[in-house]
Amino acid sequence: MDKKLWNYTFSILLSAILLLLLGIFVHLDSNNKVNGKPLGPGVISEETKVKEEDIQDKEVPFLYEIFSKKDEESQLFHKFTKDRRISIGGNPKVAIIIDDLGYQQEIAERILNLNFPVAISVLPFLSDSQLVAKMAKEKGMTVLLHLPMEPHNSNVNPGKGAIFSTMNEEEIRNKMLANLLEFPEADGVNNHMGSKVTENKEIMRIVLDEIKGRDIFFIDSMTSPDSVGYKLSKELGIKTAFRSVFLDNEQDVDYIRNQVSLLKEFAIRNGSAIAIGHPYCNTIDVLNELDIILEAEGVEIVKLEELLE
């Protein structure tokens, strides 16, 4: 073969091989980057995360607002704790609320069988809502209406019985009446989602007026750092408190134990603290050892009513 023809043929083959290798590299690199940033081993791309969150929202739609937040926001020991210590006497105290009950009787029974006081917050109009509330009252536990409220993300449905910012006063009062009639035995109310509504003083005044009329308390779940629920409740003379720590933004035992440690630190620093958890198996496993963990540090688990202001 002519030397020039050989060199030309070799150059073409080499170029083709290089282009093929470059294409393979680009394809692999694109699968391991998001917005040009490399992902480490075991890290899921944002596209995959979105798909998984869509699935999670369909399976557990009521946890959206908590899981969409960054750690520092969802664990907010917010502005009301600054330079504040409740004079409750004795050891530091904590109270535990378990939200989002009303789906399954079996998981509720595991929570009701814990050997320390727990407040049960039940979503309205679910298959086992009234049954779970009744079971808890029979056990002498604190029962809350877990009041659905509009979040900032308008694409997320907070569930049946929700209060929306588009409602007029009559609609809000009628909705509150229906929710409260669902649980006539309720000792109090805390908000489910609600970041948009709990920032609205006019709407919250109507909601809290209905709560005050029934002489029950309000716990601000603090799904927004700008929530007015706690402060307005105090102004209206309603017994109230607020969430200090979410226990299970991540459904991992080590994470939940770390949140328990955070709860303990807040209680020691402030005299008391309130945690909110959810009916997950890992959360319940940690709760089963909670009294041992906290009592070893001189922190007492009490009924929620003891920490109301």
C-alpha cells in the first residue's frame, strides 16, 4: 500500500477511535454531574430525587413541608427562645408529639404502648382518625387535632379539612367547626403544613378564635420561622407552646438519635423543649429507648400540657 494512503487511512481510524472514546466519556460524565458539579459515590442526581419525592408524596402526602426544608430550617430553635427560660422548676422537661396519625391503627397502637406520655396529633377525615383518637383518650393520652393548612407550595394538597388563604371568614369558621367536630375529645390543635397560613395574622386570628371558644390549646408546629401562631395565641390568652425539634426529617436511626440529643440540649438550655415526630418504624424504635436516654441526663419526659404557657 502506498505510504501516503496508509498514513491517511491510519489518521482516519485514529480520529474515529478518539471520537468514540470522547463520546463514551461525555455520556458517563453527564450521568455523574448535576449542573456541572460532580456527584460523589452513592449520591443521587436531582432528577432521580425529584422522581423519588414524587413517589414519596403519593405514598405519604402529608410529610411534604417538613421534608422539603433544609436541616437548619426544619430544626429551627427559633427566635422566641432567645433569652427565654420557662420557670417550671425541677429537672429540664421535654414533651413528645407524634403527628400524622389516622392512617393505620396498628402503628398507632405501637405509639400508644410507649411507657411514657406522648401527645397524639391526628389528621381529620382519614380511615382510622376517630378510632385512633378514641384509643388515645382511653389510654389517658393527650389528643390534638392535626389541622391541615395551606403550605407555600400551592401544588401540594395538605389534605381534607384544610384551611386555605383564599377562604373568607365564614368559610374558615365552618371548616374549623367541621374539623373540631371530628374530634370532640381533642385537648388541643397543632398545624399540619401551613407555612402560608400560619404567617397570615388575619387568618390565624379567626382560627385561634375558634380554638379559644372551645377552651383548648394551640401548639405552633413552626413549619415557618415567620409563623404568628404562638405569639398571637399568647396575645389572645390561649394556652400555647411551640415545636423546638423535628425528630425524623431523615428516617435514619442515627439521625433520630442525634435529634434526641439536640432535644436534650434545648431542654437543658431553656428549661423545656417540645419535639415532633412521625409514625415511622425507626422513630418508634428510638422512642422505645427515649426515657433511658433522657433520664440518664436528668431530663424528664412529661405530658404536653405541663409545658403550655
